Amino acid sequence: MRHIINVEVENNAGVLARIAGLFSARGFNIESLSVADTESKEISRMTLVVRGDDAIIEQVNKQLNKLIDVIRVVDVTKNYYVERELALVRVNCPPNKRGEVQQINEIFGAKVVDISPKSMTMEMVGSEAKVEAFLETMRPFGIKEAARTGPIAMLRESKKIG
Amino acid sequence: MKNAMTGAEMIIHALQQEKVGAVFGYPGGSIIDVFDKLYSADVPFFLTRHEQAACHAADGYARASGKPGVVITTSGPGATNIVTGLATAYMDSIPVIAITGQVPTHLIGNDAFQEADIVGITRSITKHNFLVQSVDELPRILKAAFYIATSGRPGPVLVDVPKNVQQARTTVPYPESIEIRSYKPTVQGHPQQIKKVAEEIKRASRPVLYVGGGAVSSGAAEEIRELAEKCDIPVTTTLMGLGIFPETDERSLKMLGMHGTVYANYAVQECDLLIAVGARFDDRVTGKVEKFAPKAEIVHIDIDPTTIRKNVQVKLPVVGDVKAVLAELLRIVEPKKHREWMEQIKEWKKNYPLYYRENGKIQPQMVVQTVAEMVKHEAIIATEVGQHQMWTAQFYDFVEPRTFLSSGGLGTMGYGFPAAIGAQIARPDKLVIDMAGDGSIQMNIQELATAVLYNIPVKVIIFNNQSLGMVRQWQGMFYNRRFSNTCLRKSKFCPKVCTGLENAPCPDFYVPDFVKLAEAYSAHGFYAEKPEDVRPTLEKAFSTPGPVFVEFKIDKEENVYPMVPAGAPLNEMIRGMA
């Protein structure tokens, strides 16, 4: 099962290495990892995407909590949550194809951020699954380059909104 | 700046505020400022001959006393030399504080002379570590280091202090107490869970207590004893738990696991309730984990939630300090008797006792038993790692916690002698003995200088089988007697292939001569090779003041039994030679 785990950490030097080191030492697989400050300068938030059965995820959770610099660990996938990932995607696109690409962009809500005689570059925001669907749809044009942030996620404030 | 202290002074001040009873270490260029302050400070400092030994000594001090051990070394090689010591302490959850010098902050990352990224290197073998970036954060970090090392599940903490931080001045005082928002160990167990444990005990008819090192660090010997008595539960301990429950008690099953007693392993395999207390289901304990305690519901009490369900499925976890949890359990649990179960255990004990065969040579097991008798189980026993360690664990009946010091988790050869030195400093009232193999003792033998010069009267008993016996045992049993490089007489005159048999055409030449070596260090050395000489030799050794080496020549074919082969279930033991 795929889990998105939010980890709030003290913004101390080396804290990223601690988390990465924990995953390699314990043999857990990280699919993606994104790190940035939160509303507070003292606290960073890391979003990890991890795959594993319940036993592995339980260990991931506990081992993260055991690190002295870790303030809070939340497995958002255990609850209702919102998830977003940003991707920059450059596809082969001669002028005669621009309309076609633009049509797909509209469907996915992607925005053009750069254009050249040979290519178009889009920014696309959505869940990891949606980003993947967008890449899949663009693949026939020829993807020249793609960069992805990995997902970040938050619990929904009200569980009723699904 | 008025009332300002240098970083080096702050380190000394912290050691005094924390009432550290002994500091072990070795000087060097990047820590010279701290040593300069030690020159005139009122801090009991012990100079070893190798940084690794300083770290093991701090560890031994901590295990024997229950107080944190402190080691101070320089940067680079001084710091990397304590890596094994830190890993040893980490695996066995021992509170050690390591303070290392570091090159000045402006040189960090420059491959400066004696620079090593020790914080990076030790990240996975310390409970936590710090690189001090400015002198103003030093007081808080030092306080945090002591707090983190000694609270929750204890462990080593390293503080890396750049030279310019040691020299800079600060007016920030050393804190009296500390709060770390991201670190709050659970002490009290959940009352609801503890209630369920009491119910499990009420239901069970064949319970076993399986007790590990966590009970020792929590100081729960009394509670374990009371629980065993009140509910009539037999007790087996891990290597790390030896002494937490008196092995002379009829309810003691002694040690379980790979080299545990037959009756402990049978009891675990047959029990219907296994209460794990401060233990972590190590592979040396469980054998084939899928077949471990197959008939039992498992209760697991531990302060570290990560140990729970790491290796085995547990029906009832209780996270909390062992002593606190057991105290609460004892308040509510009903007394019980298990006559049938205790009868069964008595029968196993009668049918499958620990034993060895006499063959006219010195039997190491007999030496251990003789030592135990002579010291009335009151000594502190350190061991190195290997066969002698297991014989000691098996044949010395430990009756008190903190009297058996051994590298259980990491299995560090060379641990015992410096650890014994640290233990003797912590407990000057006790006889301290290091049980050693001829391989292990050579890994930190230079500390004889430390022992002699500080007059630390550790008695080292060397079981000399001229081999790396435990690996040799495996080669004999599972590798078709291909004794690759486990003979410590191996030399350039040896044939390419050696069968290790008595008539092997190898020169009978062994180095060093441990007696002469002891004498070279101005210590005393004794040697014996006949069984009847064991007791008189030990009597001489124990009555000789100062550090003593005692060498017993033993048979290299002598193996450790019983043995559960790696990967086999606990009840499939090899009980001895056919």
C-alpha cells in the first residue's frame, strides 16, 4: 500500500540526512521525499511517500518518531486528505501540434510556462495519479524532459468533506 | 565579558554539574583546550592507551554503576577510534556521552588535518549526536546530551565541538533542567493495557517471563522477583538480562536462545503466555522466528515502541518504563500457583542440565564454576566475545543485576578488559574479573598499562585455546572442519590446508607469553594447564594486589553446548558431542 507520511522536524542541520539514513539503514523504500520550511522557521515539513505492508509502515512510523529531531509523524493516508504534486513537463511540439497539446492542457488544468518553435513546457498541479495520467497522455508527443516535486499532503479539516 | 566561560570551561563545568564520577579519554590537537582545563580541574580523568578502550571503559563504568559514562577524544582518528565503542553501547542501550574535538568551524569540510565528519559517521550508531556550531548553544546541547543518553531507552550521545567553539566565550549558563519538545519518552504504561496483562496472567497455565537488558537499565530487579513469586512464573533472561533474577532461584530457567539452557528453550516453546520484559526478540534469542513460542500469547513490555512488533507479532504491547509498568501490574494482579507447570520444568531441569565432560584437561566450564564458588557470585564479571563469554553466561550463576558486563548486541571482541577497568573504577568495593579468550584479550591488551598505572586491580582470566574458538566451532560443525584462519598459531610455516587435528604438523609456538607480557607491564601473571591447579592458581591470583593475568590452557576442541543452529527453532538443539 502507498502511504503519504508527513513528518514535522526541528529545522536542525543534518536532519534530512538523519531521515534519509534511517530509511537506508532499515531497508525502507522511499518513493519520494519533499522538504521545506513550514509557517515556522524552526520547523520543517517533510513529506514522504512510502510503500509497504502494515508491519513495515508501523515500523516506519515508530522509527521516525524515535528520532530526537522529529516532532510529529502523521500518516495522512489513514484519513481524508488532499494531495498535490507539481510537475514541469516539456514535450516536443512543432507549431502545428500546439492546438492539440493545448486541448490536453485544458482537460488537466495544466498551464503553459514556456514555448519554443520545437517544444512546449507546462506546469501541472494535481495528485500524483493525475500527474501520471497527464504524463501518459503527453507521451505520444514525445516528452523531452519532466521534473516532479513528489507529493505534499494535508489532512482535511473536516472529515465529512470527502 | 563578565562571568563568561570558554567552551572548554563549559564542558568541564557540565561534567561537574552532572556529577560525573569518571571520565576516560585521550588528548589530541583539536581537544587540547579541554585537556588544558582538565589539567587543574577537579574531575577524575583516566588516560587510556587507545580511544576505543576509553569508550569501552566509559561503557563498563555505566553498566556497573547505572550512571552515564563519559569519553573525551580528539577529532579525526581520535573520533573514529571510538566508533566501535559507540556502536557497542548503542546496541546494548548504554548511556555514554562522547565529547570529541573537531577542526575549527571555518575549516570544516576542507579535508583539514585530522578532520572527520564524525557526526555523519556516528549518526546510525548513536541515540543522537550534535555538531556544536556556536559556543552559545553549547550549554544547552551538553545538558540535552546527558538527558537524552540517560532517559527513555538509554544510549550513547556524541557532541562534536570545534576547536574555536572550545576557545570562544559565552555568558549562557548551564541549564538546570531541559525540555525537548520533540523527545518525550513514555514512562507510565497504559492502565488499560496493564489490566489486560493481569487478565492474561490469570488465564495462563504455563507462563514464562522473558527478561532482557531493559529491566536492568530500568532497575526493576525487585519487581521481577515479586512478580515471579506472586504469580509463580519461571524466569528466563537474555544475555543482557543476566543477574536481574537470581539464577540460584528454583524459578530461574537461566539464559534462553542459541546457547541457552535446554529447559529455558523448552519452556519458551511450550508456554501459553510469554511475558517479554525489556527484551527485543533478537535473532540469537528466537531462533527461527516463525516457530518461536508457537503456543504462546505474547505480552511485550518495553519503553521503546520500535521494538514492539519489530520481529514477532505481539498480542498485548505495553509501552512504558519496565519498573513503572511492573509496579502497577503487581498492584492489580492476582496471586497464582502453577504446580503442574513447575513440575514439568523441574523434570526438564533434571533431564537436561548444563553439563560438560571431564577429559583430564582444564575444562573452561569448570573454571567458571570454580570462580563463581570462590567469589560467592559477588564479583562483577566482564567478558570478551566468543566461547568463553557463553561458558561464563551458562556456568556462573548470576544473582544480582549489573554484575555481568558483556557486549551482547554488537559482539565486540576487546570489550571486556577496558569495560572491567571502567567497572572497577565505578565499584572499587568489588572484585572485578574479565573472562577473556586469547583472541579477544589481544584486541585491547594495551590497557594493561592503564590498569597498572592507576592501580586498577582487575583480574583477567584468559581461556587460551590458541584459537578464535567460536568461529572455529562453527567451522567444525557446519563447514566440514575447514579451519580457515581461526588458529592463532597460524604462521608462514603452516601447511596450506590444516585439519586442526592434534597431529597436525605445525610448530607448537604461541605468542604472546601472557605471563611474561603481564610482567613486562609490571603486573602479575599466572599460568596453569592441569585441572587440579585451577583453584590454587585462582587463589593466588585473587589474593595478589593490582591487575593480574591468569592464563589457563584449554582444549581447542571444547565447544559450547547446547546450541541451536542459526535459523533452527529453539527446541531443535544440539545438546552436546555425540
